[in-house]
Amino acid sequence: MKSGRGYRRVISARATTRTIVRPMLHVRNQRAQSSAPRGNAADPPLAVTDGPARVKPRDPYFDNAKYLAIVLVALGHCWTPLRDDSRTAAALYLFVYAFHMPAFILIAGYFSRTFTARPDQLKRLVSGVAVPYLIFEVAYVLFMRWASDSETPPLEPFSLLDPYYVTWFLAALFVWRLTSPLWRIVRWPVPVSLAIAAVGAVSPQIGADLNLQRVLQFLPFFVIGLHLRREHFTWLCRPVVRAVSVPVFLAALACAYWAVPRMNHAWFYRSDAAQELAAPWWTGILMSLALFGCGLLLTACFLAWVPRRQLWMTALGAGTIYGYLLHGFIAKASRWWGWYDAEWVTTPAGEVAVTLMAAVLITALCTAPVRKVFRIVIEPTMDWAFKPDPARPSPSAPPRPRAEAHAG
């Protein structure tokens, strides 16, 4: 009997030991797993420069979307001088301007979702947005003074607060991205951003500094992008959504054709308040909401048709900021140097030819050779300008020992 009790005590002690040790091992394994470094799959690319992804491969869907959007930007600019001689060109112009920048801005918001103003993110914001803005703001003014008519005095001054031509997007993106953490804690971010856009549309006293009218009136698209997830874009690519988008596009084209002689095209630029467009103040609120709804609907239809697989255009999507900043020089030169004065340009065949040339040009500006040449001014390496981040040791540094976790 004694040996039996002793045997049972030994068995009971072993069972108790296993019961205690197993949870301890489980907790230790959990700590080991949680302490391992994790890649942030949603971390945005290098500002707007869209450099190579550091954590996981780039999503071809977004590269395709950015390439197609930048082509629409170039087409809109090449159609600008054709509007007076062709109602069709003017209709296509209004149609494209209704959603090409909203699409671009929404995607920029999507890739700003994890911006929390960490030191590394602020460095990329400065080197990838602020510095290119300063460089191209100066470059455009210098180009204007050199390329415009020599008999005309240079009316365009150097002004870092008054973005010239396409540089407004960099100034706006700098402001939007800095405010990204705020929009993630606001209870109703989209309604609040819509209210801010509407206030901007009726506030002519805002002025032209940093093109704040556009910053405010395009803000809702950036805020929506901040709150989207990848599955939302997958949902847009369903066959039923694509089928619905076709009549929506056709209806939008018909409305644009009807609106050409009846509507002030400046509404689509979002750079003026209603009073500055000789309209009653309350129309600014209505137009702000109407243009937002129209832009969001057409952006969804556009994104529904973006290919999701790897294509020839996918690699070009990584260089869209190059095409965006560089094509403006050619667009401006075409007006200053009278390229549109040729009679053949205003013929139907000429308009098609100009459209094709613009598409080819913007495609060439997004290619790897162009990126290699202009990387120094669009994606400058500026590690020399910043203090090293103590939280991110250099790859050559030896790994620091990890402190053991102690139970309280």
C-alpha cells in the first residue's frame, strides 16, 4: 500500500509538472514570435516617387492604374489647345478632367495609409516630395523665361508659395500626407473632408498660396484613399462592376459633350472659389459635392477596368512621377513655340495624331532610361542631410543583444 501511494504521488507530481511547464513554454514561444521583426506590407513607397518595394513585390494592379492615369493626364494637357476648334476634343477634355486627378489622388491616399510621421517617413517625404517641388518650381520658371517670347517680359516670378503648373500636386501631397495621422482618428473623416472642400469652394479669400484651393477641394479623394483596403479594389474588378461602368462612361461622355458650351471648364480645376468664377456663393457648395460625386463614380469605373496582372505597362507605373513632372515642359513648349498653329493639327486626323503622340511621349518619360537620368532631381538620395536613426541601425552594424523578458 505504501509503495502504491508513493507511485501515485510520483505520477501526480509528473502530471503537475507537465501542466505547469507546457503553458510556460507556450508563453515563451509567443514572446519569441512577437519579438521577431515583421515587414509592414502596407508601408507606402518612397513618397510619390514609387521606388522599388522594400518589403514585398509591387502590386501590378496599382502600377497599371498609375500608368493609365498619367496617360490621361498627358492627354488632357494635349487636348487643351484643341478645345476652341473641336467640341469633341473639348468634351473629351471635360470627361478626363472629371476623374483623372481624383484617381491619382485616391491612389496616393491609399499608399499613405501607414504614414505616422516616423523619422524614416519624414525623410522620404522631404526627399521625395518637398525637394522635387523646390527643384521643379525653379526649373519651370527658368524654362518659361527662356522659352517664351523674348519680347514679352518675364511675368512669372520665383515664388515657392505659388506652385507653377504641375508642381501643385507635390505641394498638395506634402500637406495631405502630413495630415494623414489626423484623418485616421477623426470619427467621420469623409464627411469632414467634404465639408472642408465645400468651405474652400466658397472662400475666395484663401488666396493662391500653395494652391490651397486645390489642396482643400481635392482633399476628400485623398481621405477616401486612406481608408480603402485592397479588397475594395478587388471588388471593383468584378465583371458586374465592369459591365455597369460602360453605360456610366457613355453617359458621362454625353453629359460632357452637352456641357461644353454651357459650363465653365474652370470648375474642374478646383483652383477657384465660386465667387471668382462669377457664380453665386452657394453654387460653390453644390458644385463641390456634384464634382466629388462625379469624380468618385468615374474613378471607380476607371479602376474597374485596370488590369490586375503583369503587363508591358506595369514597369512604367513605377515611373509615373517622372512622366508627370517632365511632360509639363513639352506641354508648355508646344504652346509657346506654336506647335498647334499648323493647320493639320485641327483636323480630325491631326487631333488623333496629337493624341497618339502625347501617349507615346508620356510612356517614354516613364521608362527606365529616363528615370536613371533624372533620378538625381526626382528621387534624390539625401542621407547626408539627416541624422542617422538610432532605432534603425545600419546593415553593417552588429546586431545588438536582445534583453530577456522578465516576469513581474
